[in-house]
Amino acid sequence: MRKVYYIYNPRTQTYDRIYPTIRQRVMSYLRRLYIGMGLGVGCFLILLLVFGSPSEKELRKENNQLLAQYNILSRRMDEAAGVLQDIQQRDDNLYRVIFQADPVPSAIRQAGYGGTNRYEYLMGMANSDMVINTTRKLDVLTKQLYIQSNSFDEVVEMCKSHDEMLRCIPAIQPVSNKDLKKTSSGYGRRIDPIYGTSAFHPGMDFSAAQGTDVYATGNGTVVKMGWESGYGNCIVIDHGFGYRTRYGHLSKFATKLGKRVVRGEVIGKVGSTGRSTGPHLHYEVMVKGQIVNPVNYYFMDLSAEDYDRMIQIAANNGNVMD
């Protein structure tokens, strides 16, 4: 119902009805329209600020889902890294130990990607810290998987040559010594027979009669044969796979330089040449350039009981002959 307006007339002391002009009516309608539109826009803006638009709601929902997926992906990569670490430990401490191979250096396994700006292109993204961290984890995991794959390729090649390696590893005593009575002195610090002082003895001595046969302890190639200071007449055999053996104080050679010899083949005769106090063989085992205790390389020649006796004799006998 349209409103009716009156105005008081003091002259007649009555209320006269007012009839607005068309212009006044139009202005009144426009004013009401503007006020209504303003209220509508204000309410709409308030609703947008409080509840957001449908598209914003959808985007917010998708963003939350992406964040959840990134968190799940990050946890799964952590789990995969843990499994890979276990595989790496098995590789270094089991597979490579079986084949007498060096473990993969940790500097190579743990090497990261260089460059401080590698992930700069991700800096402007929403939640960039999480995205960069996840991307970095993926890059490191990918590189470590590649390194481990190469390591397993090497292990496979070692498996293929395993039989040959077993034939080459020093595995018997260099002289006939079934009763162990020829064992004179072991590896380690001993009393020097000439100076009477404590000195490191880098091999094992086997006392035997002059001319006793000396055997190659594994397949290999004679790479040195001749006189060597301290060792007298000496033979060095390269067995491959990082192994070498030295036979010192020989009285006679029974092989040739460069010859391929097999385990158990006679290569020389026991003597007392060089720095020696009597007929004996000085025997050394070297692994990757390091002299090691030969007592650990008689596993094809001794029973478990004899091996224990050999260790005791080698540890306690101080009768060094060179």
C-alpha cells in the first residue's frame, strides 16, 4: 500500500495532504533502489569474506588435498630411504664382504646435488618449503638408487668370477706342514733374532730343511723373482682380486718370471738367503696393498682343530728366523 503524506497548515490549523511531483517520486524510488543495492552488495561482500566463493572453496579443498598428498609422499619417500639404507648395509657388510670387495664409500652414497639455486624455480610456489623438501628427497633417493644399482651390477660380475676368485685366493700353507711342526713364528711383534729388540714381523716363518718344496698358495702370475733386500731370493705372485703373496729366503727358483702358476705348484726351494738365521721360508699375504696375517688364509689346508692350533702357535711362538 502506497504511503500518504500530510503537512500541518497553521493558517487553517488542519493537515493538508501532500501530492509529490513526478521528479520527487523518481528521486525517492532511485534513493530506495540505491540503498537496497548498497545493502545487497555489502551483504554479498560480507558473505564472501566469511564463507568464500564456491570457486575459492573448491580451490581451498584442492589445496588441502595436495598438501595431504605431499605429506603422504614425503613419508613414503622416508620409508623408501630406510629400506634403501638397509639394502646398502647388506651390500657393504654382506655381499661385498663375501667377495672380499671394498664397500661403496659413504662420500659417494651420501653425495647430494650441487648448486644453491637448483630449486630456485620452486621458490614462488605456494607451500614452497614443502615442495622443495619433497623434491630434494626424491632427487637424493633417485641418485642413491642409481649408485646402488651400479653396485649390484658389480656384485653380479663378482658372482660370475667367484669360482675363479676362489682358485686364486691364497688358501694353503706354502710348505707341507700337516702336523704344524714347521710353524716357527707368526705375524705381529716379535723379538728380532739379530738385534734382540722387539720388531714387527710382517709374515709367518716356516722352519724346514734346505731344499724343501715351496708351493704357490693360489693361482696367479709370478710378477717378481730375484734378490730383494732382507728377503734374499724372493718370489712375488699376483693372484688378482687384490691378493699378492711373497716367498722369501729361497735357495732355488723352480718357476719363471711371468709364468701363470696354480695352487700347489712348486715354485722354489727353502733356503737361508738374505737376512736369515737358518733355513726357513718367510711367507707374506698382501690384500689390496696391505700386509695381513697369513694365518687367516689356510682354510683349504687345515681342519677346524688344526686351524685353532695354528692360531695358538702363531700367536705364542716367538722364534723369528729373519
